[in-house]
Amino acid sequence: MNRIYKKTNVIKTYGLILIELIAVMAAVLIAVFTRFGGLGAEGNLDIYIQFGIIEAALLLLYSTLTDWNRDFFIRGYFKEILAVIKSLGLTGSFAAFVMFMIQKDQPLSRTVLAIYISSAITLTFLFHILFKEYMLKVYRKGTNSDKMMLVTTSDRAAGIIRRIKGAGEWNCDIGSAVIMDKDMTGEEIEGIPVVGGADDLMEAGTRNIVDSVFISLPKEVSIEKIRDIIYIFESMGVVCNYDIGLDEINLEGKEAGTIAGYSVLSFSLQNLDYRRLIIKRIFDILGSIIGIIFTVILFPFIAVAIRLESKGPVIFRQERIGRNGRRFMIYKFRSMYTDAEEKLDELKDRNEVKGLMFKMSDDPRVTRVGKFLRRTSLDELPQFFNILKGDMSLVGTRPPTVEEYEQYDAHYKRRLSITPGLTGMWQVNGRSDITDFDEVVKLDLEYIDKWSLALDVKILLQTFGAVFFKRGSK
């Protein structure tokens, strides 16, 4: 199973579990409220909460044992309601039996059970339909779904696009195409823009949002050429799915799977567990909320200090490059004079970092207040809004400017194969003490290759230490 479909299965599985548990507990409360006119002691709410917990546990067990939602995205309304009735009918009946055995002196109201079953079936069916419609019609077209680039020939492209679109893959949206046998750049095939050809593969991958590539080429194309194509995109940190006979490439370390019925091999230098990525996102949301509260408290004081020293906006906004080429506006407290960008060209010969990053001690563009904000990292606080939006993470790699990104080669681009972060490996390993951009890239790729939730926690703790001791901050 390739990386895209691991993500698909994880989101589907845990998403459905969550909405089903919500439906069950809501149905219990509806049943008790309807029968007893409230949630007070008269209705023995505790007993029905116990019933709801048992029902939820049984439903989770039933889902694990039967995988009854495996065809969730392709079954119609009729099959959906039958599946919901079957699952809740079985688990609800068994939960009622369990409650009868352990609460013989306080039996459940048959009216409550009847209302519960009807409410649970209705809510679960409704939540399933809404979830399905959202994933297929909204999420698929959003920026967070996997954007696929098609690399193929002119005679194959239309058929492949129609087949993939018709397969109902909610997490796979073809965003662009590269035609290898003729120049069709600027044209469209089945509504998909052609963005390049055989001579500018890397440029096409850099100019567009590309999470994965689907490669389908005729057998006349040499295996050496195919390996070159895979290497270009794999070096960028992009997942490559290749439609080939399985005997043509060594399968060691690769993952076989299917996309809309096509047999593919997935090539990637990293193998992220999407269950852990979901937990990481939850931590990001919780952490950003705490950070935003802290930011709101300090905002009046920081804003006054900034405006007293220099005219201009309190918040600095700049376009940055995020995961796999996504563009977003980063927010910081302004620490420089408003003409800082115009003066950058005059200072580039004083850059203290070798490569595609600008850093210098005693930057004359930085205000006195800005020096304090940078030394204490308070200028970074507004980025908690970026984290809440999903543009950034608490821990990740540094998001480059557009100018820096346009000079990236494939090796550098791989550092953007994950969501950029507020802090990261290079920030806690010297930050401004590092004088070579290649060292930054080395640390970023080390983070990507060794990523785990424990590593994120370690980096966050080290970040607090670095801020407290003002280590490496200029």
C-alpha cells in the first residue's frame, strides 16, 4: 500500500470511528431527554451513560473485527443505511443484554432503548453521508488533499485522467500533467493543465504543488529514463507511483499498490505513519490555542513598543513556501524598519551564512525593540495563527522565502516534503551560530528521516531551553 493510501485509510478509519462515537453518545442523551424530559436524576442518567459507553466499545470492536466500512466511499445510500442498521442493531442489542446482566435491579427503559436505536441509526447515517460528501466534494479540491502530477504521453493522458477521476478517490486530485512525447505546455487535457515536458521535469515539479507523481509511459521508454524521472521527483521528497510490470524494477524497499485499478510502485525516501501525524496535528492545534492566548495577552504591550519606536504595521506579513510548494502568508511581530526589504540588496555582501539564507549580526534594519523581540523569540508568537490554520506545525523545517525557494535544487526541495515548523532541529542546534545553509539542510533532512512524536517533544523542550538561555538567537 503506497503512502497516499495509508493516509486515506487512516483518515477514513479514525474519522468514522470519531463520528460514530459522537452519534452514539448523542443518541443516548436524546433518548433520555425525550423519555424523561431532562437529564436529571429521575432518568437515571448514569445507567444510560454506562450503556452508551458499552455500546461505543462494542461498536469499536465490531468495526475492528468486521471492517464494515471498507467500502464506505463507494456504497450508495441504500447500502449505507443497511450497513448502519446492521451494525447498530447488533451492537445495541448486545449492549442492552450486558446492561440487563449487570443492572438487574435497575432495568433500562424499553422506550429509551427504542428512541436510542432510532436516533443512533439516524444520526450515524446522517453523519456518514455528510462525511462522505465533504471528503469527496470539498476536501478533495482543497489544498490539504494530495495533489498528483501525471507524467505520461499525449495518447495516454486523457484516458488516465478520466479513469482516476471516475474512481472516486477522495484523497487524490490530479493537479497538473507533464507530457513527455510532445510540447503541450499551456494546454489542458480533460481540464488538467499541462505544465511541462521531458526537458523541464524538475522545473515543472518546483513551480507546482506536487505531493505525488503518477508515471505511466509506454514500454518503449527505457528503464534508465524511467529511473531518471523517479530520481528527480524522489529527490524532491515527492512520492512516485509508477505504472509498470512488477518484474522491471527491484521491489526491495518499495511499496506496491493500486490507483484506480493501475498497479503502481511507490518510491519515497521517507515513510511517515499517518496515525502519528494525526496526533501531531492534534498537538499542533492544542499548542497553537495556548500560544494564541499568550499572544493576545502580550499583544497590547508589544504593539505599543513597536509603534513607539517606528512607524508601520505591528504585524509583519511575508509570503513563504510550505509543504511541497504550497504558498502561505507568515505572520511575525515586526522587528525591522519598514524599508527593510528595500535595503536587503545593499547588505547581501555582508551575509554570514553560506548559501540560500541571509543572516547577519547587528543587522542595521532591526529596531531596538526588534532586537529584544528576536532575542526572546517573541517576534515568532503570531505564527501560532499559522499553526492553527495548518500552514505550519509546532516542529518542522524552516519555511523559505519565495526568492530562496526559486533557487532550490531537488535536494533542497526535499526539506519541504513535510509541514514547516515554528521550531526545528537547526533552531535548537545553534540557530544563528550555523554559518552554512547546507548544515541547515542536513539537520532538516535528519529530522525528516528520524521523525517521531518523541523527537518533536524533545525539540520543543530544547527550544524552551534555547529561548531561556538565549542561545543562538540573533
